[in-house]
Amino acid sequence: MLVNGKWTEDWQPVQAKDEKGGFVRQTSSFRNWVTPDGSAGPTGEAGFEASPGRYHLYVAYICPWASRTLIGRKLKGLEDVISVSVAEPLLGKQGWRFGDYPGATEDHVNGVTYMHEIYTRAAPDFTGRATVPVLWDKQRNTIVNNESADILRMLNGGFGALAKNPIDLYPAERRTEIDAFNDRIYPDLNNGVYRAGFATTQVAYEEAFADVFSCLDWVEQQFEGRSFLFTDHPTESDIRLFVTLVRFDVAYHGIFKCNLRRLSDYAKLRAFCRRMLDWPGIAETVNLDHIKRGYYSIESLNPTKIVPVGPDLAEIFRA
């Protein structure tokens, strides 16, 4: 991590632990918002007006939080408005790196090699972890926001008429339901798989493991008679769910020890993933090679860094 702007040690996945040895995720540090007229958003300061070509998104295909924002960018038709840099999947000694691994890119905006250099450009004395996604302002040369939930929501409404597609990922009439669903799946499923994978005690692991599968069983029932959760198209809840499910059999079932059941054992959830992958643009945001190689490159979990040959992905996502 960075301490007062200096890289201090090799990258480690466990950021902090609770009293039971459970994984605790870092709180996002930059919380400004892009708005159509540059007024302040729910958090942060004003001055980030929507403008074509002004903003840049830093992501990694292996990261579900970053993938939320890639999907939002695609669904809203903002590809020509917001440029993107993709980090390599292999997590090395200095964390996220830009380069020439197939499917990754160099950083064509700031010309840095490591993601932590973006953080110190925005805040030279930054202390914390250099995470993705990051929404970068080319005009002010700073980070707008590094919280995926905020970025996804501002992609939906913050760019106004610049968005080519009218799809509403957070419709007003369903917001209470969307917020409640998001609040349910975040601790138990989205972050639950990480709580299981990065637990440092048996009790912390078993608590997280139980939460993951209790939540999956519950979500499976939510798709009774539904194609998507709340409307006839994906909303941000569908996106939040999908990015975890699409990684489940490929990574979480194995490397994170979430092995009670597989996604392929949940008929409704598997069919939901297929519908999401068939929705125009979404499949382009999924790189299963990056996902598998990235998770299995985490040395603390897989010292040999051997990547498993399976599973059969065609079988997992067959409708």
C-alpha cells in the first residue's frame, strides 16, 4: 500500500482484519461526482461537469467492482465519451500494472506503469491501497471517484444527454427495492466471497461461507418468473449480482473455497447469467482468461500460481 505517497511493501490481499480474523475492505477515499451541469453530487465537491473526452476510467477485468463500471459504460452508450485503460490480470509486487498482456492496455492518459502512481498524481501524500475502478478527470488531473457504486450510479445519470442509450439502471419507481437488494447481497455475496477467501481464521471463513450460500439460495428464488430482478432490462442490482456470479465457478468456488455448490447448480441463476451475457455489450466486458489468471496469481492463496484447466465454461453458461 501507499503510506504518505510512498510504496511501502509488496501487495497483499488482506487489507485489515476484525477481531475474529475476518476480512475488512478499505473504504473508498475519493467521492466526487460527475453531473450534467457540474454541480455537487451526493458527496464531494462541485466542478466535475459532464463533457465528452474529459473523463477516463481505470479498470481491471478480474475485478468485479471495476466490471460494474465497464457494464454501466456499455449499457449507457458512453464508450465515445469516457476512455478506458485496462490493467493486466496478474497481481504482482506493486499491485495493478498496465502493460501488454493480451486484453490489457498501457496507460495512454498519464503514461504510468502502476495504478498506485495514479493515486499519488491525484494526492502526493496519499495513504491507502490503490484500487480499481478509478474515474479520472483529464482536465483537473485528479481522481473524481474510486467507489464503484458511485461511479455506476453517475454513469447512469451524471452524463445526461451524452449517454446514447436511454436505459435507466436506477429507475425512480424501483429505487427502494433496488437499494434493499443491494444492501442484502453486498455483505453476504459480493463481499462475502472475499470474506471467505481472505479469512485468516476458521470461524471467520465458516461464517462467510454460510452467508454466501444462504444468499445464493435466496437470490435463486428471486428469479421465479423473472428474467431480470425489477424491470424488463438490467438495473444496477442485476449488474451487481452478475459480476459476482460470472466469477463464481471460475474463481470463487476454487481459490476462495466457496465450494458447497457451483453456479451451475443453480438453474435460475445460470439462466440469468446467460441472459446478461446475451444483452448487447455485456459479454464484451467479461474476460474469463483475465479473471481466472488474475485470481490464481494471488501468491498468498496460490503460492505455485498454477492455473487450473477447468471448469468447462461452455457448460456453465449453456442456457
